[in-house]
Amino acid sequence: MRPDLVIIGSGMGGATLAAALAPSGRRILVLERGDHLTDTPETRDDRAIFGRGHFRPRQVWLDGKGQPFNPGNYYYVGGNSKFYGAVLIRYRREDFSPLRHMGGTTPGWPLSYDELEPDYQAAERLYNVRGQIGEDPTEPPHSGPYPFPPVPDETSIAWARARLKAVGLHPSSLPLGVDLDAWLKRAPTPWDAFPNAGSGKMDAETALIQALRHPNVTLLTQTRATRLRADATGRILAVEVLQNGQPQTIEAESFALAAGAVQTAALLLGSSDARHPRGLANGSDQVGRNFMNHNASAVLAVHPLRRNAAIYQKTFQINDFYLKGPEGAPLGNIQLLGKISGPILQAQGVPGLIAHWIAKHSWDFYAMSEDLPDPESRVTLRDGQICLDWRRSNWEAHLALVRTLKAKLRQAGFPLVLSRPFDRKTPSHQCGTARMGADPRTSVVDPFSRAHDHPNLWITDASVLPTSAAVNPALTIAALSLRAARRMA
């Protein structure tokens, strides 16, 4: 039966869209190039995940110099969210307006925080977010409370939170999509970067499961979209796929592209034809451009005389320097990482005995700063292969954030503080390659995520984000997908 809507990708954007439209009765077909992530011993084995790279895809992209690398981009039902840290935080209100940074000024959004707020609220309900309003001085207005109270600090983490408060900071509870009891029942491990093969994390698959309870929603796995076809009027007619390696063509009334910022751009560019020589949805020449990925570092605060007995650790954040650091410019977000283990540090080249000692005595933080849009930071195709030329920006602000955090941690009583930037080749918070805007000459989709060039094509993943802000993008992707669903309905 011909579907009314084909959704390409089952990550946060595609799954949320399917869940929102499922009650409408529309015939919805979700395509996922991967398969379900099944529970195996490796799903809770830090040596397998971080040391052997058991779950990393056997895939090669090229960097800006043409050098091959293996990206951290996962293909399962639920997409990259199967491995995410379950942080479901709103952009700050100020992120939607032009904001001056050390590395330049952001362009702002074609909509305000207040316009998106109802969808943020609905997304928090959909993903059962646990949080607490009133602790974070940068928290934007909420029209209602979080659905559940925050995930509790472990004893070692409560001690660290108190020490940071004592030096004038405002640690606040991280908004998390985690059922702690369900997660720990399977095994006592962190959830950050560990794959979810059960019900502990509220990842995109949990929303898709809700959608699939409706008989009008169908999921096809092992089905990779290879090309979109458009007619002379600009309507998308069909998507060509490889289903279990066999070519198929699927026609539908409408299409939603939610394959992730890199793969979405690659599919549009690879769908060029005589009428669209630069690719589909690319009348503005912006498809693939403005790729952003957060500037991020791991910061380990080590106390030689005190052991950190935390299992999961990841329960608070610090936004004191989000909008204004000591230098006067925004610096970014600080949050706890999932608890670092000896094998994780060994995978980064730290010798065994030292790695295990550090892991037992460290409190582990994630410092994250905004990457600014740059049209030359982009995704292209080179003989059909993805080329990701990420041109990191605003690095001075990130160095200032790490420097400021280190000083505060030493002031809080941690005599040894170590830091290491995350690999620039790991697109963990990829966004921006099909930017949203009101002007078709400078953007790919309108403020409701519909393509300017194609009336029946929507893009509902992180590629539409005009800016990366300095917080995890998952909740904003979900909120924009709910906004798109309302317009489609």
C-alpha cells in the first residue's frame, strides 16, 4: 500500500515525528538503514565499547584533506541516540537571537524560544525527562514542570556538588531521559556512551515503539535510502533504497528526511539531476554547508586522598559561564560525564595501573562550547564518498572555558586537574547542513522544517539547526520535529 509519508531515519527527529503523527491515521513508513540493537554481553562491557570499538560502524569518510577516518556515526533503530548521554536540555532563550562570541556572532534563528517552548514542553513529556526548575540561573521559562524529579546524585557526586557550590558556582540537575532503576537492574554501569538495549534510556527508539503501536505505522530495517527523485514541479515522487542489498523504489505523498546532519546532506547532494544539478533542496547552495560540531574536552578532577565510588555520575551541570565568562563572552556548558573507568582511559593510551588509579580518584567533566556556522565547514561527495571538512571555530572560547573550569576545580579542593580535547573527527553533536531560515536564498528549510524547493519534503533532524548553541541538541531536535508534525497535520 502506498504510504502517505515516508520518514527516512529513525533517530531523534524521525522517531519523534512518527510518534507525533501516528494518531492521525496517516499511513507512515519509517526507513532505517540499520537494525535493532540487541542485548549482548558487549552492551555493558567498557572494554568492548571503548577498547575494541565493538559497536562502531565499519565505515570510512574522508576529512578535509582527503584522509580517511572512521566516524562515530551509528546505524541502529534509534540512531545515534542509542549511545547518547540521555541529556535532554533546552537551548537557552538567548541562543535564538544573535549572540556575540569570541570567534564571531551567531546569526540567530527565524523563530524565538517562546514560539518553540510548547514543543519543548511536549518533548519533555514524550521522553519522560527528569529535571528540576529553579536551580540553573540560565534556565529559560517553562510553561510546566518536568514530568519527573531529577535523577539523584550519588554520595560522591553530592559531595562534589557541595564543593562547587562553596566556591560560588550554581551546579544544577541535568535534565535526563533515564529510568535509573531499569538501567541499573541490567548492570551497574554508566549510561553515557553505553548502548541502550533495554528500557533504561529514553532514546529515540522508545518514541518509535509508541508510534508502532498504531497499525498505520510500519518500520523497515536494513533499508538504506540512496536517492530521492523529484518531478518537474519540484515534488518528491519516490525514494530509491537498498533493502537488504536489493534495489527498491518507494513512492509516497510526502517525505521526511531525518538521517542525521551528514547523511541527510549526502543524500540530497547525491540526488542531483538535470533540473537540480547541485542536488535537491539546494537552490540556496546551502546544503552541506555550515556543518557544526561542539568544541568539547574531557576534564578530570583528581583527588589523591578521596575515592569516587559513583557508578553513573552524570547528574549535574554548570552554566555559570554559559552566557558570560571572565573575559565577558559566552564560554559554554559544563556537565558531568558518565563515570570514567580504567579500561576507558587505557583505550586513550593511559598505562593500566595509572589508568585504574586515576579512574578511582577522579570526578569527570565534559566541557562544551559553541561551534559557529561557517559555509566552508561542509559535507560534500567525492566520487560518491562522504567528505566531511569540519572547520572548527570559536576555539579560543573553549580554551577559556577549560581554563576557567580547571581554576574552579582547584579552588574546590582538587589538586590535580587533567584535560583532553575530544577528537575533531568524531561528529557526536553534528548539525547545521540544511539550515533553517525564512529566506529561500540563504536557507534550506522554512521555520517549520519544510524544504523551500520541494513542497512535500520535510527535514527533521539536526541538519536544520541554524546554530549549535552549547548544549546537547537532542531535545531541540525533538521539539522541532513536534513543531513540524503540527504544521503537517
